[in-house]
Amino acid sequence: MNGSLKESIIPYQGIKSLKLGMTLSEVRAYLKQNKIPFNQTMDSNKDCTPPIPWVYITIDSSLSLSFVKDILFEMSFEANCTGRLPNGIGIGDDMKKLEALESNLEFDDDDECFVSENGYWIIDDIDSGKIQTITIFLKEVDSDNFFDYEWADKYLK
């Protein structure tokens, strides 16, 4: 993704070129301006309460962006990402290295990921013991009121 895959991954904030809280139109404009190919899909969530659709943008095998009410609330970094968290951890690192740095990691059985109190989730490959995905998100994602989506209004300009 034209260098941004090497950018630092900052929990609750994003990366230099894409910030959590940006609107869908801002992200699409940035990607088009920089000639970064992407795929956009939508989940209608019609059986949810409230039935607010989620939009997803995927870029290569490197980055997935999740939007609700047109607000970027989650970024998942994958295989082709070389950016690192503030603690130096990145895709492909050994989980043991992360566990040595963060003794407070908890495994979430429902989402099948490791949760850090420092604002990110990790998915590892059980066979290799390597980190496969790093997900960062807005602070509101971790709140009990996330699914009422009222928090999104403060990001709309």
C-alpha cells in the first residue's frame, strides 16, 4: 500500500496515512488519489438491532478496514504488512515474544483472539506460533454501548 504498510500501527489511532474515525468517503478518496486498489463489500446486518450496515474495504493481503455509519472503527493488518506496534511487535513475530512483553494478554474464546489492554487484538497461527493479524480499533469498540452506534456521531463532520 505505497509505504503505509511500513507505517507504525498505533492502537486507538491508526497509521500515519489512515486514522481511525475517518469517514468512508475520506478513506476512499485517499485510496483513489494514491492509486491503491481496493475491494469494498457490505454486510446489511438486517437481522441485528439496530440493523445498521457495516462496510468493509480490503487492500491486497495486507489491510482490512471496517466502517459503521461511514466511520472507520477498526483496522486489521495482515500478511503483507510490515508496520509494528509501539512495543515492536509485528506480523510474523513469534507469539512467545509478545507474551514476554505483555503478561496481561487474555484469550477471548468467542472471537478466538488474544486481547491486549493496550488497545489491540492478535490472531496467531496455532501451528507456527506466529502472529497472523493485528487489529486496532476506536476506544468505543471496547465499550458496552458500541452496538447502539451513537458514538459514531461525534466523528461525523
